Amino acid sequence: MEIIAKTLKKIFPLEIIVAVAIILIINILKYSDDIGFLSVHYNPYLFVIIFFTSFYGKKSGLLTFFVTAIGICSYIIVSDLYLSTDILFTTITTPSIHHTLSSLLFLSLIAIVVLGEIRDNLGRIIQNQKNIITELDEQTSKLRRELEAVSMVNQEYQDRILGQQNSLISLYSTIIALNTLNLENIFPNILHAVIQFTGAEQCSLWQYDRDNNSIHLLAYNGWTQDKIDATPTNLDTENLIGWSVRNNTMFSIKMLQKYQNLKALDDGNSIIIVPITIDNQVWGALNIEKIPFIKYNLYTEQLLLMIADLAAPIIRNAIRYSALVHKEVDPVTGFNSISEFYEVLKEEFTNARQNKLNLSLLIVECINSSAIVEKFSMRDALLVLKEIAQLVQQLAKGKVFIFQYKETFQFAAILPNMDFDGTAMFSLSLIEQNSKKTYYVKGQIVNPEIVIGYSSMRPNHQSEEDLILLADNLLLMQKI
């Protein structure tokens, strides 16, 4: 029945015209002497009117009535004019036919009004129920979506609460592990930490050039090739990143609803921007371009601020080292020159004194290097010294500056942020690890012996020369 209803509705009102036309044709061909079936007790035209009224409603019933009346009247007029049948005259002048026609018209109108109103009212009730069902379906879908969102948020908070302590410890460890002097390694590793701990899918690191009022792209992570090709490496500061570094203010996309000036700068490539401050000046910024909605929250913003704070001193040290060290290195050991050692130590001493930081100095000498030279060569002995320096770097986890010292088989190691007790323990560990390590020269095992002089900055030290003097004296005492 539903299929029939849909089919009839698709051709409406054509089915009314077709149904009336069929009955009218039968009436003309088979019962031409009784146009309108006035002599028939159960009039077919009345049944058609009742059917369409009941099926479609009052409007369809009236349409059927008028189509029937127009069809019959049109035939009568044409027949009387061209066939001289006088059907109209007979209908008007014959009382019985006139009475039957009046009854038929009255019954038709009554049926249309009564049945049509019942059908229309039933249709309204059905439509209202459909609307209620549709509204309930929409509310159910909305509640289901809200429930899913709440479940996701609940899971996110559970994961965050359960793993917050471990995450913060891991974050600190990860950032500290970045503490090297190689800027090319630091920048992408910072972005890797951002993705690992915030769930960001696309992010980038920019440096602020205050003199030229521009920003420079240093590294990116998660970018598509199209984005890489479309993004210039240098931009002016008339954008959200530029606004953030110029004002030393973190940007969040929710600020666009409040500030029209930020909305004008938005290019759709920034969700969160965190400036990185070094020595009380904005050095650059972390830009988060894409992040899952569930990860966009205050906790993520706080993590990004923490990453920026932890990364700032690492970047500062690497920049300072790059500026002071001019790559005057020994061709065999790779040690920077002693003149650069004095420059870097002076810079580190001044920085530690101003910022109330720790600073230590280590002087290491291989005391049996002459024996290695006699047995092998000068180059081989220097390569052994280089391995000892690499052992120092490993123990310091990269947080050390190594330089050539006064003698050929001596090197100096500057240890920022390490106090006297830490340096003493470090020296003991170095001696222990050196004794355990196996050194090879041309396939033969050698056992280099080292002595260490160390010192740490104290409140009464006036210059870096005090550090050098103390370390030199202790080294001399170790050799006696």
C-alpha cells in the first residue's frame, strides 16, 4: 500500500485526470444515452470523488469534482453543438434527471467536506507524529554525539590524570636530552617533543629578526609537501606569529572571537603560538598549525609554555657557543683552539655570575701519551686523547664545551650549571670509566692514564682566571 501511495503521489494530479477520463470515455462509448450515469444508483463519478477525497484529502476531492464536472460539461456542450443531441436541454427540463443531478452534486460536496476534513485531520496528526519522531531522532543523535564527546573528554582526563606525573618527568627528561650545542639538531628535536607531549599534528619553529622586523622558519614537523612548497622561509611580522613575538604574548585561536585585529591577521595556519624568550627578549616562537580537537585545551597550552621555557636555555647555550667558537679546530682531535677556550670561559663566567648559576672547569691530561707516541705515532696518541674527550661528552650528556689546552695532550672541558660536588663526582666517574674502557691503536690495546684538575666558581672569584688557576694547581698536584 505504501508503494502504491508513493507511486500515486509521484504522478499527482495526473491520476485524477486519468481516472475521470477513463470513466468518461466508458460513459460516452457504452452509455451515451446516460451521460453522467444519472440513472445508475451507484454513480461511478461519485465513487471516484469519494476515493480521491479519502486518499488525498479535501483539496484532491474538490479537484476531482471540478475535473469531473468540466469533463462532463465539455462533452455535453460539444455533443449538443456538433451532434445535435440536446443533452443539456433534456437534463434541465426533465425533473427526475434534474433531481438526481442535484442529489449527486449535494452528496459529492458533503462527501468532499466530511471525508476530506477527516483525511486532512488524520494527515496532520500523522505529520505531527512524524515531526515528533524526527525531532526525537535528532535529539537522540545529538545526545549520542554529546555522549561520545563526553566519553572522549573523560578518557582524555583519565589519561591525563593517570599519566600527568610520568608525562612531566618524561617531558623534562626529553628536553634536557636536547641539551647539545648543535642547533641543527636542537630545532627539530624540540618540535618532536611538542608532537610527542601535546598530540599536535603539524607545528613549526620560527626565529624573530628584530632588526628586519621579520620571522624566519627554522624547522617544521608534520607538514605536507604542498605546505612546504607554499610557505616562504622568511615572512614579515604582519601575521599572528609576528604579533605573538612582537608582543611577547601567547596566542590561542579562541582569541579570534574577542579581538578583531587578530582576526584580520589570521591566515588559518595558527591554533596556538608560544613565544620563546631568551635573556628577557623574544627569540622566536612555537607555532601549532594542526592539533586534534580533544587536545586543544588549557593543559596543552601549559605544556607548550613549559616546553618553551625548558628549550630557551638550551637554545641560548648553543647560540652562544656558535657565536664564540669559530671552528679553529685541531685536524686530528677536533678540539677548538685554546684562544677560543679563554673567550668561551670568560663569556660563561660572566653569564653564570650575572644569573647566579654554577660553572665548573675540568683540565684532563694523558700522562703516558709519550709511551703511546714511541710505540705508535703522534697521530695515534692524539686519537686516543680524542676518545677520552668523547668519554667526557658522554658522561656530561653533551652539556660540555671541550677545547685544546696548553699542552699537546691536554684538553679543557667547561661544564655549565655544575657545582663543585658534582664536578668532583664527575671526575671520579671519568677516571673509573676510563679505566674500564678498552682503547685500540692499530688493533692493539692501549691503556691511557689520565689525571684531572678541576675547579668550580665560588662567590669570591673575581674572574675566569681564578677557575683556571685552581684547576691548574690541582692538575699539578695530581702529577706529583
